[in-house]
Amino acid sequence: MQYVSSYTRYMGVRLEDNYTATADTEDFGAYSQYAGPVYQNKGYCGRAYSYMEEPSGNVVVDNLLAVGTCD
């Protein structure tokens, strides 16, 4: 997730695959440009979550997206 700004925002991205034995891959923190990159360990199926707050705490991105086709 990329956003070019002159000030820091709290943001992050998380990838979840459909394997219960593998941990989610994520990067959350205070950034001025972008969070990530993150890479999925196995397969093509899962979910991608993205989040961003303004410095005031106002949430501007809170999104969960299905990735690929799960069997």
C-alpha cells in the first residue's frame, strides 16, 4: 500500500493464506509513504487486508479483499 505524504500515518497490510499451519504475513506501523511489501508463503488463495489512518485518527482505508479462488 503506497501513499506519498509529508507526514506519518499509521497503516498496514496483511496477507492471509488458506493454510492454518502458516502464519499471516503483515507489516503495520507508522509510515510516511507505504507499508509492505508482504509476500504470501503458499498457494494463491487467501485474503488481503489494508488499513490506513490520518494523523488525527480518522480511518481512511479499512479493506478486506479475497485473493484467488479457494477450493
